[in-house]
Amino acid sequence: MRTSLLLLPLLLLLSACQTPRLQRDFDPSRDFAAYRSWSWEEPAVQFKPNDPRINSDLTSQRIRAAVSEQLEQRGLRAATAATTGDLKVQVWVIVDNRQQQVSTQMGGAWGNPWGGGFWGGPSYVETRTVDYQVGTLQVDLLDGKDGKLVWRGSAEQVLRSSQPSPSEREASIRSTVANVLSQYPPR
């Protein structure tokens, strides 16, 4: 029992240290070199679920700033207020509750089976259910003329149970957005 209690924090620590799982999809028939400007598709940042612990104007501002910075680094310029960009940008923040079964074997055989000293005591397996949350940040780029999705990138990561500080939140958002948009334009 004591070993299984030590395993749970280790599992959560390892999952918190994992790098985000990146995914992307795009329309290969599009000429991405023709896209030179962008604007927001309102609402620019959407949250699922629409929970006030997740949905925050501060988080939206951080995401907008990080996306703007990354798109500019990729040669895309923000369209003027009166015009629509070649690309329209929309970001989704999705939090899913998930479960995982963790089994731990306790007791059992140890020692040297070839030269004596072998002990084959009783063993048992304890299985526990671990609840955790997975956060996904998804960036959608839509064609400004026809409104069709032309590129989608996302990062998925297990969320920590402790609340990060505002500076940690900003750094995490900037890093995640940079990772997602590192895949744009498609090659």
C-alpha cells in the first residue's frame, strides 16, 4: 500500500513534465505563400467548457498577444481594422477530464532462483483510478475569402493540479503557442 501511495505522485510528476503532444492538419491544395495578412475570427478565443475557472479575459489577452507575436515572426501582418486578413484566426482552449487505471503489484518473489535465497511470498495487485485533466490549445486558420479551414495546429498536455502564477501562465501560453505555430506554414 505504501509503495502505491508513492507511485501516484511520481506518475503525476512525470505527466506534468511531459512535453505537449503536437498535431497539425492542413489543406495541401492551398498556396500558403499567398497568405500575407491575418485578422481575428470573432470570438477570437473560445473556451470549452465555458467555465469561469478556465474562461478568463486575462487568458484571452495572453493568447491573443502570443498568437500575434508568432504570426508576425512568420511574416504575416495584422490586417488594418477596416479590412479582413488573408487568414482569419480563431483559438480554442479545451479542457477534458480523463481517467487512467494504475496497477501496482505488491510483494511476490525476490532473490536468486538459481542459487537459493529465493522467497516466493504472497503478492497482490492494487488497481486505482487516477482522475486528471488534459488541456488542448488549438489554433485554426481560415481563408479570409471563403471562410474554409486551411490549417489547424494543436498542443495537448496534462494539466498540473496546482495553479501557476500569472508569470508562469504567460510563459506557458507563449511557449505552447510557439510550439503549435512552429508547424506553420506547412512544408
